[in-house]
Amino acid sequence: MKKINSIHFGGPMLLIAMIIGFVIPGIIWIFIDRFLWEFSVVGGSIFIIFMIIFIIEMHQDFGKVPFYEKELKNTIPFDKNVQYAVIKSSICTGEMLAGFKDKENGHFTEVMLIKSEEDLKRFKDIYEITDIKKEY
């Protein structure tokens, strides 16, 4: 089941609420010169309910480990016998990528972008790594 705060679900719900609550009553008011407050009540109710659910879901998600990080270890496995952890850093931009380099052929497998020390700590925690080589 999709969450309301996902990109694919939230936008259409807000659009529906705005059409029912603002656009339809506005068009009717312009052409008939009568304001149908019922539409505004329904549209406003949809909008308020949407915002309450959105806030509840955002509160539930706050502080949790994102799904992609939970599954990262299973998706990109790390074998200490075959690979070693590497931070590849760009000389020009300073961008850092964390990943694993194959000991035999030197193939680099990119895992995640490192923007801060917190990202590096998360990478180390996910893969239970203590030391990481840095390459430029």
C-alpha cells in the first residue's frame, strides 16, 4: 500500500482537493453568480484530512532508517575476503563515493554518496566496517 507522503499519491490528492474546493466553486460563482459553499467544505475537508494523514506519516517516518538503507547490505553485499572498502574522492569537486574495490581486478562497486561525516558513519555501520581506504 502506497503511503500518502509518496510522490505518486500526494500530488493527485491535493489536486483533487483544490479542484473541488476552489476551482469548481469559483467557476460556478463567475457564471451563475452564486457561491456553492458545499463544494468548498468538501474540498477543504479533503485537504485537511490529507494534511492530517501526511503529518502523521511524516512523524512516523522521522528518525527511522530509510528503506533503501535497510536493504543496502542485502542488495550490495560486501565480502571482506574478496573486497575492501574504499572512499573515492574527486580531486576537482571533492565529491566522495563509498564503495568496495575488488582485490583481484580492481573493479569498484559504488554504494553511496558521502556528503558528510554522518553519511560515512552510516556507511560504516551498515557494513560493519572500521577502516576505509581513500583514493583520489
